[in-house]
Amino acid sequence: MEEVEVLIIGAGIVGLAIAERFSKKYDCVIVAEKEPSFGRHTSSRNSEVMHSGIYYPQDSLKAKLCVKGNEMLYSFLKEHDIGHRKCGKFVIATKDEEIPILRELLENGTKNGVKGLEILSEEKVKELEPLFKTKGALWVPSTGIMDTHNVMKKLDFMAEENGAMISYNTEVVSIEKTDEGYIITFSDGFKVKSPIVINAAGLCADKVSEMVGIHAEKHNYTIHLCKGEYYKTTKYKNIEHLVYPVPDPTGISLGIHIRINLNGELSFGPNAYYVDELDYSMDETYHKEFHESVSEYLDIDFDEMWQDDSGIRPKLQKKGEGFRDFVIENESDKGFPNFINLIGIESPGLTCCLAIAEYVENLIDQEI
Ligand SMILES: Cc1cc2nc3c(=O)[nH]c(=O)nc-3n(C[C@H](O)[C@H](O)[C@H](O)COP(=O)(O)OP(=O)(O)OC[C@H]3O[C@@H](n4cnc5c(N)ncnc54)[C@H](O)[C@@H]3O)c2cc1C
């Protein structure tokens, strides 16, 4: 049986960031990815925004890793000349009653270590973004957009250059704990042995964790699939800054905001609703919700927006539940030393990817 030092399950942006970091430290790192290439799921179906860290409770992993990850990602993008734009974002109030929410976000963000936050008057926002209907906004200068595909391509390339192997079309179907580590079986029957296993399987992370014997329901690790769709438009182009409404009070999403890409194209989304299956097709019934939400802050007709794409969030937060943090754990307390679970890596997972990799490195127990 092939023996490796580290086996990473999943080549989304998180698995790749971990592979790149670990490939500098370990000689034999393998990433097993069930799809034919990297980032076929959540990592390529999102808003491509580098978040600042204003939304998450103080001291949560989401807050700490977002603030750190934002800085790490900008350095990485600059160093490797990967497309990005630090455009900043406005969280806009469209009604006077929403102004206190901006103040709460400013206070929370400042406590989390986000720099440069400022409440701007209606006049100032209109001077900077004249198209938007607003009563004032929170200015968030550290938010930006990036070319996620090229980040993943670079991480994949760097990991392989350091000697890691990224094995595509390789689905992990079972994991068995032994005295010397773990035996991992792939769908073609091939087996490898590894003392360190990292579960970065995104939407399937709860199922992968169950393979080793950590039951999702018992440990509150069940993933709830929450879809987010986007609608695009050609009515507007080259908007300078990201514009978000105040977040949904249930914490399910940040609200239907504008998504801009590096070519200046514009779309709106994501909405948020729970689904039972991994199905990325769009549901036209939400077109009305999109039109109503966007019309709150921008003039647009119903037929000036049409279906774009969708992604699915791997949420730990079930319907009606409050905030849930990322689970990033060395499961040694449960009897699975150096089995690292990453569960519920929804937004701001892209932003956090490099900081998550550093965090995971510090969880590995070298004495085992
Ligand atoms: C609509 C939407 C908008 C978002 N917007 C943002 C944003 O603007 N900014 C931000 O920071 N974050 C955002 N996010 C969150 C971000 O996209 C995710 O946190 C991030 O992509 C998670 O990456 P990952 O590598 O953990 O998961 P994934 O990209 O899903 O990768 C997991 C991989 O594991 C593989 N896998 C699963 N099971 C197995 C198995 N048994 N064997 C082998 N391989 C397996 C899968 O094929 C997949 O490739 C958004 C998410 C959504 C859904």
C-alpha cells in the first residue's frame, strides 16, 4: 500500500491552499479530488469578493480568519500578479431606520480589527456612486474582488512544483483508522495510508467525516445546503465600488448585492434558500424577489435582468438557527488524532483560504 505523509480531501480553494502550504513542509502530500479538475463546486460559484470581516461575531473563527485572510490574499495576489481590484464597498441604508445597522457594523468591524471603516452621508455616497438610491452608507475600503480561478490555478501549480500530487477523478469512499494512522480508499479500489488526513470536502465534508466514524448529527456537523442564485444585467457597466444592502437580519446571507467582475460586468445576488439536493439549475420563481430587492437601491426593470449562475453554501446553520462558526478541528479529542475536519466553510471561505491553511498547520500534532 502507498504511504503518504498528508492526504487532503478536496481541491477547492481551501484544499489547494492547504496543499500549497503543506507541500513546503512535507515531502509526500496528496490531494484527492473527485472531479476532473479543481474548484468545480463552491469555489467557482460565488461572488469572488475578498471580505473585510465586519459581519462576524468578535473572536469567531470567521472574524479572525477573514481579517487575516484578507491581508494574506492581497499580498499573494500582488506577489503573483493575479488579477484583483481593491475597489472597496458601500453597505448602503435605503431607509433612515437602517442607519443604526450601519453603526453596529462599524462598531463590530472595528472590534474585529477592520481598518478604515467610515459612515458616509447620503450626499457623499451619491457623489461617489451616483446611480444608487441611498440614505447613507458604511464605507469598507479593504473589500475587493479577485480572479478566483487564477488563484486556484496558481495554488495547484505551486503545490505540484513543491512535489505534492493533485489526483483528479479520485473520490474518497472510505476511511479507516488504524494504530499508525488512516487507510483511505478511493472509488477505483486504490488505497493509501496516511498519518494526517485533512477533510476539505466542502459540501460533502459531513459525509467524509462520517466515513471515519464521526457522526454528523451527534456532533452538530450536519451540512445544510443553501442555494444562492445570481441575475445579470447589461444595463449598467463599470461600476466602481461594490454595493451591498444591510445584511439579512436572520444571518442567512449578506443580502442581494451587486457583483462586479474584473471586466466591469454586473450581476446581482446571491439570494438564499435551503435545498435538498446538489443541483445548480436556476429557479425562475425567484426572479421577482431579485427585481424587488435590487429596485430598492437601483433603477432596473424586471426584464433588464436575467438568470446568470448559482452556487450552494455548505451551511452548519439550519433554517431558523442563529450564527454558526466554521468548524476547523483536529479530532483527536474524539479519538481521531490528526484527522482535521473543516466543516461549514461557507462565506467568507474564499477570503480566508490562506489564513485557514496557516491555522490548520498549527493544529497538527507533531508528537503523534
Ligand atoms: C453563492 C455563494 C457566494 C459566495 N461568495 C463568497 C465571497 O464573495 N467571498 C468569500 O470569501 N466567500 C464566498 N463564498 C464562500 C466560498 O465560495 C467558499 O467558502 C469556498 O469556496 C469553500 O471552498 P472549499 O475548498 O472549502 O469547498 P469547495 O470549493 O466546494 O471544494 C471542495 C471539494 O471537495 C471535493 N470533494 C467532495 N467530496 C469528495 C470526496 N469524497 N473525495 C474527493 N473529493 C471530494 C469536491 O468535488 C470539491 O471540489 C460564497 C459561497 C457561495 C455559495
